Amino acid sequence: ELKVEQNPLFLSMQEGKNYTIYCNYSTTSDRLYWYRQDPGKSLESLFVLLSNGAVKQEGRLMASLDTKARLSTLHITAAVHDLSATYFCAVSGGGADGLTFGKGTHLIIQP
Amino acid sequence: DGGITQSPKYLFRKEGQNVTLSCEQNLNHDAMYWYRQDPGQGLRLIYYSQIVNDFQKGDIAEGYSVSREKKESFPLTVTSAQKNPTAFYLCASSSPGQVEYQQFFGPGTRLTVL
């Protein structure tokens, strides 16, 4: 059974600081996804990581994947208030199968 | 504009009633999915369909049913057998033609049992 664990589950940080969210998964997977969810809203796709060593960056967010360690990280650089949201990682079981999600990291960025 | 629509946005159900949630996409995607989200939790897979007239159970299919008669539509029925149906329901679609199989999500339906 594929399991996905995120930590921390809750993070409060100040603007301008850097921080990392971690995502561990239990079995081999060929794709890892990061999503953002604002309160009461649906999910917005941030990154898709396909291979070992993959790194993608968009603005102040950077995601990386280590398939050997079964670990992905989402790094936030010089955080701003607008990045406050819940961030989910999700792992594919293969092909067009459904995704297995972590419980999410609720991120609050204080001015 | 291409996208995924879900209706209704809010739905209230009495205990013992079946209700059907609508999901439509005009992205020409082959695969469609239903997830359930409980407060403070991640999403859990209910059912998915990779092609018309075929679908598979996800992790929490008990008490739910689906159909896939058309490529663009994947309705979810929450039956009276589902003991705790109050949740946020999200529909998604993806295209196997894309190597990333990226799943795009609809706006969601919030179901409350009275």
C-alpha cells in the first residue's frame, strides 16, 4: 500500500524567512506532484517531478525529488504573505491511476 | 475556455437519500477521478475511469457509485450506504497522452448531511 507522509503538518513563519516542507513516500513511484489549496477552494497544480534529481522552480518555490530516498522537498525562499496556503504532495501509483495524497502542510506566513 | 465544472457547489442531503454530483470536462481528457476531502485532511481516491464505459474502485469506494457513459462526464452518486458522507468532493481529469499525467481539478462540491 502506497503511503505519503508530509511534515510538518502546520508551519507558521515570518515573511522573508526560508523553510522546507518534506514529503516521504513508501513505495516506488514514477511521478510526484505538489499542489496548493487556498481555504475553501480547489487544488492548483504547482509542480510535477518525474525523475531522480528533478528540480523545478517557480518564483519563490522550488521542488526537488530524490527517488532513491523516496523524498521530495518543497523549499520556500524569502516567504511572502501570499504564499499562505495548504500545500499537498501526491504520488502516482503508475500510469493514469489515481493519486495518493499526504495530509497537507498548513502554512501561515506572518508579516 | 477549457476546464472542469462541478455542480452543485453546495449540496444538502437528508439521511437515507441518494444524491448525484456532476462532473463535466471539455479538455478532451480520457481519464477522470473522484476524490473526497475531509477537514484538515488530504484527498482520498473514491473512483477513477481511464476510458469510457470502464472504471475502477479507489481506496474508499464503499457507499459510492459512478458511471462513465460519455468521455466528458463522470457523475458520482453518494448512496445511503455511505455512513459519513459530509465532505468536500473534488473531480479531476488527466490525459494519458501527456507524459506527466497531470491531474486538473474542478472547483468541488461541498456535501452536508442534515
